Amino acid sequence: MKAHGRITALRTGPALDVPGVVRVLTGADVPGVNDAGMKHDEPLFPDTVMFHGHAVAWVLGETLEAARLGAAAVEVELDERPSLITLQEAIAAGSFHGARPVMETGDVDAGFADSAHVFTGELQFSDQEHFYLETHAALAHIDEAGQVFVQSSTQHPSETQEIVAHVLGLHSHEVTVQCLRMGGGFGGRRCSRTASRPSRRSAPG
């Protein structure tokens, strides 16, 4: 499998031939902005694969197994590009994630010039990732008023509302997000007990 490259061909036909596959969604199916990030920094359906397992299409199936087999049948061709594994490789290639804000106070150069000692060097340490104790789930449907109604375990309903709206090309007031069971981050377990108790019977699985 290739971990990095620009998509040159995406063939979803083989997935539709798998029994139980209902539909395959790609960037062509996005009516609004093809981006799932608050800062427009995360394409919903990317045109460049950035890591092994990067989702480039969504396969909808009548069963999980049908969807899995359909996803495996999608054919993708890439113009392969070098994989950036180390921090040094990323810096050398000018590959940075998100904005790079700079904070300065006063005359920095003068401050160094007036310093008795100036130390320079590099520091590198291992990264770490949160291990979320609770799963995230969401269910969306069109309500009787023709608006999108989303039930989600998100901790940020307004952010979810904005992302869903701009992906679907809607105004924010046309999307309602309800959080029945909160979770997924620090303190989430405590919040979930409190927030879900009044509506536990109707919470999505």
C-alpha cells in the first residue's frame, strides 16, 4: 500500500458490484464545501492520500461486511510521492500541519544581543495521543421541516453544526445538533452520566 500520493484515478464501479453495497460517496457528492475541518484544513474526500488507510470514499452497505468488502473493491491509482516519516524530513520538505503562529514581545534581536549567554540547540521528544475511553457516534436524518437533525456524542454541538452545514451547502440554522450523550475527552465520562440520565432510553447506541 502507498502512504502518500496524489489521486489520479478513483473507480467505484467494482464496489457497486459487491452484493449488499447500496452506494459509494466521493467528493463529487458533496453539495457544499469538501472539507470537514473547522479551519478548512481537513478535506472530507481528499485528492491526496496522506497516510496508509486514508479514506478517499465512503461505501454504504446493507451490512457491515458488505460495506467492508465494497471498500476493499474500490480501485485507486496514485501518483506516489515520498513519505515523510521523521520530523527532520518534514521540516526539510516544508511540510507543516496547520498555521504556524509566531509570538514576539519587544525587540527580540536586541534582547539576544544584550544577553550574557545565548544557548542554541534542538530538542526532540516522542509524540503522544489521547486514548478516548468512549466511542463517538452520530445519527442524522431530515426532519418534518426538511432540516437536517443530527444526534451526536460530540462535545461541541455548535462546531458539528457548522461543519455539517458547510459540507452540505446549508445555512447553520438549517442544521440542528442534539447531544444526548457526551463523551470522548477528559471528564467526558463524568459528563456522560450527568447529561444522559434524563434521556438514556432514547440515546443512540
